[in-house]
Amino acid sequence: MAIAVAIILGAIAPPASRAQGSAADSVEVSLLTCAPGDEVYSLYGHTALRYHDLRTGGDWTFNYGVFNFNKPFFVLRFVFGHTDYELGIMPYQAFCEEYRRHGRWVVEQVINLTPEEKKKLYYALADNYRPENRTYRYNYFYDNCTTRARDMIEMCIGGTIKYATAKETPRPTYRQMIHEKTEGHPWAEFGDDLCIGAKADMEADARQQQFLPENLMRAFGEATIIDSKGKRPLVKETRLAVDASLPPVKGGFPLTPRHCAYILLFASATIAIVEARRKKTFKAWDIALFTCVGIAGIVVTALLFSEHPTTSTNLQALVLNPLPLFFLPSIARRKPTFWRIFAVLTALFLIGALFQDYADGMVIVALCLLTRCAANLAPARKQHKQRTNKA
């Protein structure tokens, strides 16, 4: 491993260490912004850095988005925010070919750095690529492959970067920004919204918006560097490195989460009407429905304890929680205690819609669950009234 690192870093050693004069400025450093893909993990695009020695031909990309699905307990670690990403290096042409093959464009912005700043960036990247330094704790909103690339460029600049002031009012929230990327993928959007909580509905300032690759690309395009020598644009040149487009999207699941929620509500209302006429409760329906609620609730509740900063205040845990799994015997015996507790939780959930944007269809699902609470509490109220009259 150490030999491989030395070979790669030697191949991209800063030109000033090999020659003097004009050779010191023979390197181009670029920000690479990659188009979104059609896989769930690629919907938001990607960012990498290019280090190109025009004199020697050395041409490499530095990619902070490398992760390993095969690591033990990957999904569990991801849920609790323990996902580790790392810095990877690969030849630029191979990087571009991969994105061309997947139909994703790549825009290259050549950063307007001085020779000294390029050398500083090289040494910072070299240090970052050491085995003991290359791994970092990934955070989707605050510390990802895009913010890492931005921070590395900012760190090597002798002056300061002045970003254009955003004129949009009000500022978008984190949820609104990721909705822009999941448009046309309703189930991916549903999954995101099911996991993130009220903190994702906070407005993001101009810098916070840079966690998305295309937002950073636009910000860099409008930014300037201010130092002791004056002011210069941050981006010297913009190129289309890969000209490609995604193939037409194949037809997916025809129903959206909202459609499914309406079907569930209709089924629940129909069953409630039949129950009222037959004076009989369909226990099997309640057991099946609330078992599904409890299983989904395990994930949502676990995320409350995750290191992901926007999942700890998820009010959807009021209805999606493991509580029904503990009360399955009571549900089967039609004990009123569970239904009273869950009716209160569902009412709180509906009030919570004033403070958090829920996943599409979740309010409809809550109404469905509230229908089941009412259907099961009605016989209990009737029996209580009969006992009271006899007394």
C-alpha cells in the first residue's frame, strides 16, 4: 500500500520540484462537476478534483466519494451515521469514460490558482491520501464529496474567496433542494422525506447550499479571489469535459406513495363501514397493518439516535415507531389502551405537520391509522356506556 501511494504521488509531484521557471505553472487544477444519474445514490450528482500536469502529461482525479458496500454492517452503519467515505485517485480519462458510459455529463472549471497555491494544494492532497488520513466520516448535508473538494481549494488559496450574494428570498430549505434532485423519482423522494426530520426544513444560507454539486459549480462560476495583489476570478475557464445525456427513463412502479396511501385509506374506510354493519372487528387487518407500521417504525425510530444531524427531530416517529409490535396481543384482544395511546400520538403527528414537511402520503396514512383507532374504540365506548347504564 505504501509503495502504491508513493508511485501515484510521485507521478503527480508538483512541477516546481522538478524544474524551475515556466514549468512551475504547468499544472491545471480543476473542479469537476458530474451530472446526476438514475441510481438512487447518484441522483444528486458528484464532485471531484482534477490535477493535470501539462508538461509531463500526468492527469489524475481526486475523488472524495469512494465507499465500500461490502464493509460489514454497511446498511446498519449508514442508518446510524457511521458511514466512512475515503479519498480515491484514478486517471482522469478513466474517470471521464465512466461517466460517459453512464450518460452523465461532466463540467470542468479550471481554478485560477497561482503556482504557489497549486503546490500547496498538491501537498494537502498528498497528505490527505495517506492511508491514515484518507478516510472521513461522511455527512450528506455538511461533509460530503462536494464540500471536501471546496474546502481543499479554499484551504490552498492565499487570499479569500468572495462568493456572490444570493438574491433569492426566501432561502431554500435542505428538503426543497433535494426535492429538486429527486423530481421524477417519487419513491426515492419518499424515502428521503421519511428519514429526515424538521431540521431539514431550516433555510440554508449560500454556503450551506454548496453541499450539492451543481450549486457549488454555480457558486464557483460567480466567485472571485481577493488577495494582496488584487482581485481575480476564481474560475479561469469552463469546459464541457464529457458531453453526454441519460437514456430515456424506463417505466417504473406506476403508483406514487400518495396513490398507495389513498388506496390504504380507502381500504381502511371500507373495512370500518363493513365492521359497523356487521358489528364485528377485523382483527387480522389491524394485526397486519400495525405490524407493518411497527417494522417501518424500527428504522425511523433508530434514525432518531443517528449521527445524521437532520434525523434526530423526525416527528414522523410519532406514528412510525415500534410501539405496535409490543401491543400486538392487545390489538388481537381489542384492548382499548393501545388504541387510546395511538390515537393521541396520531393527533400529535397531525399537529406536527405545522412544523415539519412530511413524506408524501404520510398524512393520509395517519388518517387511515386514526380510522382504525376510532373503529376499535367505538365498541369499547359502547360497552362502557352499557355498564354505566346498568349500574
